[in-house]
Amino acid sequence: MSSRSSAATDGHLVSAGLSLFEKIWRRHVVAEGPGGQTLLYVDRHLLHDGSGSAFGRLRSAGRPLRRPERCFATADHFVPTAPGTAATSDPEIRAMVDGLARHTAEAGISHFGVGDPRQGIVHVMGPEQGLTQPGITLVCGDSHTATHGALGALAFGIGSSEVEHVLATQCLWQRKPAVMRIRVDGPRPFGVTAKDVILAVIARIGAAGGTGHAIEYAGSTIAAMSMEERMTVCNMSIEAGARAGMIAPDDTTYAYLEGRPHAPRGDMWGRALAFWKTLPSDPDAAFDREMGLDAREIAPMVTWGTSPQDALPITGHIPDPAAAGDAVRRASMERALHYMGLTPGTRLMEVPVDRVFIGSCTNSRLEDLRASAAVARGRRAVVPAMVVPGSGLIKRAAEAEGLDRIFRAAGFEWREPGCSMCVGMNGDLGRAGERCASTSNRNFEGRQGQGVRTHLMSPAMAAAAAVTGRLTDVRTLGPAAEGG
Amino acid sequence: MEPFVRLEAVAAPLPLPNVDTDRIIPARFLHKPRGPGYERYCFHDMRFDAGGAERPDFVLNQAPYRGARILVAAENFGCGSSREHAVWALHAWGFRAFVAPSFGDIFFGNCGQNGTLPVVLPPDVVAGIRRQLHERPGASMVVDLPSQTVTGPDGVRHEFSVDPFRKECLLRGQDEIALSLGHAEAIAAFEERARVEMPWVLP
């Protein structure tokens, strides 16, 4: 994974137990290369509509795909999400979506395209279809691939050349990363979600805090989380610099997986389960780094700047660059505040918003939509707000329990599945200068459109911002006017 | 792949931490084909205002740095999205080497796939080089892979470490896929073993 990790890892793991990461890594070594590089086998390769150029280069080189049956594709980055819109009017963008359908058909790869209920954000689709399983290696040409680590897989994002490499060889040259364990313990206070936990982690260790590492999340708070909450946590590992985030499989994992289309069945389920139960880190496993967080000290979080590490409790104030430790950090904070149009000392709860986005591979699953709907019910959005379910199946499930009606009644837009306003490449964008409360994962400059100012938060907090028109502490929202 | 051996070139300083790949190439250009004019997308929204005019305060818009082929950045350069387009855009501009205290892991790997070299040096050393580049606009420096050294504008040499595998690949311009296909027997043997040990993983 990283090319700059600790070489000492092997040495001190010899006499100790093994971590979840180490167990999966060892099982997937095909060959040891020169200089400490490993040729690692890839069990599952997920593709999306941004993966097309790798197919083109492969064809130019005259190289066949090694294992198309281990590849699964869906369209998400470039698909339009406006209701009733099957294809975008922009021919160049439509060519990206059509290209995936063509490449996968030619290669014999399963593809869930627009109109297929299984279509959705690739990191929602994989677990939903049972393709993501404990103990496997999984890659995808997208940095949020760590999401799949929530099921106890070793999953990480790769670049386009590596996508091509996996298509041709089903392997990747990787240097073993260091492993960091982050323990979160204690009961979560009222109103504190998985999103708040991971934003608190990133704020603590920084946007480069996990660079060169795979992170294992552990502790009683993590163990008590649902599978969807665990995916939210692992999803944002890359925002702390770590390519992989993972959580030991347990009964929550097995209950989630059982019966999914690609999950093992019958006798095979029993064999798989026996193997999965050997995966959690041994009690004496060694880690290169450890860190602990007390869940009781976490509050609902929002970001104020242009890096996910710029996160604070909603009760806080915009920080002052003058208090920064060094000149580079000070200049960076000043630039961020200028971009965000914010003044030091302002209470976060006084910051108005112009737009709300609920969706993305971080927070577009059924539980996320329920949390947003619970806040929206009986209230009214005072700014444009869109809800974009993570997949066609989530959309159906949400509609079956009436969430779409709650959102529509509250003035929220209910849209088709896709990456939408998280990636800014499919037509869903804000306008320059607008401030967007967003459940996505990145508040980078221009991420949601040129000049758009993004504040990251949980689905409940985003819905609260929609109904008040400002950053809001969802814990203090009070009862809805219509008694919802 | 184009090899990287030694580069003596003008270097540009970029003293911003956490420069993400969205800033290196905004998402709205990711469907654009690579080819002539691709360098236009490199740092697009930092280089140009909404009307398409150059922002004179951005380093690459200043005359002495326009020919820069080495970028001396700050912490966590290339963090965020896995888009290899970020390296393609920097490459199209002419950059072949990046010096920073740390890089985003995926960006770091993508550099090596495109004949460009990311060099990690201690934060104080990088800050010192950036300072010299500000004081002497258009100054050159040397990045030498065989000796694993960076020579700053002041002539001081700094050693860096590099993964031996990546070093070999860059020096030779190695096609990594060809290298892996040389392990076809080991891959086939692994697949045979996996079929027996973890048969449920196959669809």
C-alpha cells in the first residue's frame, strides 16, 4: 500500500499474535518481490464509470483480462440523479457512462447500469450485493474503497494504472503498510452518530495522520455500531490519510451478510463463517501505532474549513489563524477562511447555509435516510435540499417505508441514486459563493462546484440545517411544528 | 513508461499543506481526453479565475516559475481522491519531480506509474528549499535518483530514501504489468490454492 511504511513491522510481529490486517495480508501474498514489495492477490475488483481509460490502455497493449468474473461494475460518478433523467444531455459525460457499459459487456464483467435496481454508488453496491466479505482483498479505482473494510475486508483505493494492472493480472505490487489501531470506547451521547465519531478521529490525528497506515477501528463504541455505521467510519479513513480502514467481523457482520445475493449459502456459509471467526486481531497482536478516543467526549461535529481535519463540535466557534502554531498552518487557515467566507470567533451555529446535500458513499444508506427523515418529518426546508439514495435498492426500501413522502412533504428533493453533489462531475453542483451543508466526505475547495463552500456533517445535522437555514445543533431543535 | 533518472530544472515552491487532487485537477475535467492542451487543467482553479484570466499571485503564473519541472510542496501533497488525472495534469505541465515532507499515499503510488518521482524530505529541509526558491525566483535544483539526492539552489545535497523496487522501475521505465505477468505461474498456483481454501469467494 504505502511505499514508505515501517520495515520493522515483520520483526516484532514474529513472536506476537497477528492483527486482522496481517492475517488477510499473509493469505494473499503471491510472490515477494525485490525491495520488500509484495505481489498481492486481489479477490474482488470493483469498477465504476470513471474506470474506462484502463480498458482502453489494456486493449492498446493487446492484453486480455485475467479474471473478469472477479470484477463487478456499476455507474455512479457521472450519472445524472434528477428524477426521470436516464441520461445526461452532455455527450462527453454520457460517453463515460456508456463507455463502462460497453467495456464491461465486451469483457464479460457483471455491470449494474442505470435502470438496474442494483445500480448505485460502488461502495454502497458492493456490501449490498454481498460482494464485500470478511477476509478478502478488494480494490477499486476510488479513494473511498476503505468503506468495504467495515466488513473485515482489506480494501483500498487505487489509481488508474493500478486498475489496468489488476484487470491484467488480478494482482498488485504493494509494500506492506504500517498498522494503526484506533480504539473508540464508551456509549455515544445522544445525537452523536458514526459521522461525528470519524470526524472527531480525523480532527484528532489530522488529514495526514494515517498516511502510510492501514487503520483498524476497535473498541466498544465501534463494536456497538450497525454495519451501516461502520461503513461510514471506514469510508473516511482516506480523509485521515489511510488507504485502508477496517473493523473485525462479528455477529453484526454475519447477520448483515447472510442471504445477500453473492454471500455464501448452505454448507459454504458454515465454512466461510468458521474462517471469518479466525480473523479478528489476536489479543496480543502488535500495532505500529495505537490511539484511543472516549465516545462520551464526542459531540455532533461540523467542518469549518477546506480539509476534513477542520472539524469542530457544533457548539464551537470559527478558530483564529493567529493562534496557529506555525506560519504554513496560519497561511493555510487564512486561505481556508477566505475561501469559506468566515470570520474568526463566529459561532458555528450562526453560520447560514444556502443548500443541503444528503447522500454520498459516506451517508446515503437506509439508516442515514431514516435519520434525516426523522428530522425533516413535520418540518419544512427553507433552503434547497436534495436527498440522493446510495442505490436503487435503497431508494425502493426507503419508498416502501414512506421516507420519500416525508422528504417531499418537507420540501426536500428526492432523487435517483449516484455520487451526485459529492463529486461535482455529473451536473449536480452548487453555485459559486453558496454554502452547502453536506453529508459527503470532502470539503475541498471546489469539490461541490467552483467557489462552493462545503460544511461536512451527519445526515441528521444536514436535515436540521435544511429546516433552519443555518448550521444547527440537532440536539436542540425541539419538537416539529406538526408534532412529527 | 518513461524513465526517470536525473533532472536539473527550475523549481517552484508551493507552501500550502494538504493540497488535494481536486485542486490539482478539478472534477469537471476528469472526462476530458489526455492530449494536447491537457496542461491547461493543471491547478486550473488556482491558476485561473472564474472568467478564465490568470491569477497573477499564483506561483506558476509568475514568469520565473513558468518553466518549472520540479514542485517543492508542503505536507500531505496530493491527498484526497485517487484520480491519476492529477499526475497526468502535472506531467502535462512538465513536472517530473515533487519534493514534500509527505504525500497522499495514492498520489505517491500514481507518480511512480507515470515516470515522475515523489521525494520525501524532512519538513525543515523542504521549508528551507522553498524559502530559497522564493528568494531566488527561477532557481534550478537537481533531483538525482541513482544517488538518491536532491541538490537545493544553494548547492547543499540532501539524501532521500526510496523504495528499491520503485527506484528500479523508474530508472528502467519498467512496464509493471509485464513484470507481473512474469509471475503468471505463481498467480495461477495461488488461484488454485484459493479455490480450495476459500471457495465461497468466487461468485
